[in-house]
Amino acid sequence: MARVSVDWHGCFAVIVTPFTAEGAVDEAAYRRVVDLVIEAGCHGVIAGGSTGEFFLMSTEERKRVHAIAADQAGGRVPVIACPAAIRTEEVVALTRSAAEAGCDGVMVLPPIYVSNSEAELEEFFRRVAGEGGLPVMLYNSPRFVNATLTPPLVERLMANDTVVAIKDTTFDLYTTSALVRRFGPELRVFIGLENLLVPALAIGAVGAVAMLPQVLGAMAVELYEAAVAGDRPRAQALHHKMARAYDLFSLGGGYVAVKEAMNLLGKPGGHSRPPMLPLSDAEREQLRAILRDVGVLD
């Protein structure tokens, strides 16, 4: 079987899942978020990722969120679903459901919470890649999952022809560089942190899995565009704004701060669910200061 080919690149927005004050998935708001990031110029949408608080939703809600994103995008950009779970069968089932819903790929974490041997990880990804029916973006996030997708392990995972990309959230440009040097362009390397996008692009990454287009709009996409165009002064200026914007992740539960930033800017961030709590008044003032410094809040 020939390796699956995709042209994923640029700013892939990993979007929030707005909940109502009563805790239901707010479908109308969710559809507006999809439109918001596409209209900002994003090159892809990632549904039900960590920023989308998949860990607060039932399996059926997650399937529905993936389907809504694919439907609302309507083929304008690729839609990637996140089927993170522990049981291999559950990840495969979520992947198959995403395929049936019209998603273009899946971003797959190693099994969450548990520690797996490399042999177990190889078998896990073999099944997801072979049985799920969609191209796979590996998700390397060792700070939040008890596994590290090292370059030698990634090379073995690429024996699966549907493994086409990786999101690298190691916070380590040495690892990003090794992935690009060893596997690019056969494996499309995305950085998982927009405040590292400029150096990552400089060494050959193809884009970012981006949390802030839904907050900053086109500014987040312009960072990518300035960097690939070689506009160094513009890229540096936008990088510093992005780095300041990333301070919001020190407030509350982090993902809640993304929603509250959207709400402050009149965008459909919505609410979260327990055990997540709203920001305190003091945290909300810090958030306002961040948004003012970045230049998006008067």
C-alpha cells in the first residue's frame, strides 16, 4: 500500500467546545467557532482536542462534536478529530465515527493516563492507523501523557501508511528538529505551541496546531504567513504578541481562560463544565491586561 499523501500545513485551529450555562453542548455557538477560525484564515480545524475539553464529554457528545465540525466546515478546510481515550477499541471506534461523519483525519494521543511500553504503543497505533479509516496525526505530548514518541519510535510507527503527520508538544525544539530532519517532508511536523511557531518553521515544520486563532483572529494566522514569507520584522513583532497572549494559560484551568478571553471579546466561548471553574475576578483582570497588551481589547 502506498503512503497516504496529505497537504496539511499552516494554522490548524484546535477549537473550544462551548457549553451552555446549564452544561449542554451549545451547537449553535460551536458552529460559529468553526466559522470564526475559517474566516480568520486558518488552514484546518481540529475538533474535540484538549482545548475542546474532550475529557468533559461523553462518547456520544464527542462523536456529535466531530460531526458538527465536519458539517459546518463543509469542505472549506480539513477537519481533524481527536479520539483520545485509554482503550484501543474506543479510539478505533471514535476514529471510525469521525470518518463516517466526514472528518479528514484524526489527531491521536497515546493511551491517556496509563504507562505503555513501546511495543504496546506500536500495537496501539497499528490498530488505530489500520482499522480507523483516516489519516493519522500523531500527538506527542509527554508532559500530559505517560509516553514519549521518540524519533526512533516515530520511525517505526511510520510503517503504517496512514501515519502522515505529528503534533510535537515536547516544548523541545531539539526534538522538533530531529523529527523534521529525519522524516520531513514524508511526515508533516506541526508544532503544538504557537509561541514556538517562528523557530519551528525556520527549521522545517509545516505549521502549528493553534489554540489562539479563536481569540486573536487573523493575527494568529498572520504570524504563520509572515514567517513563511520571510518577513522577519513582522514575524518577530507578532511572535512577541503571541508570547504575551500565551500568558493566559497561567490563569485558572488554562482552557477556561481561552473561553473567557473569547467571551470578553464578544466571541462564542461559552461556559465550561465541572470540575473546571470560571476565572476569579482577579484572574479576569489579569486576562484583560493580557488582551490589552496584545492589542485586541481596548
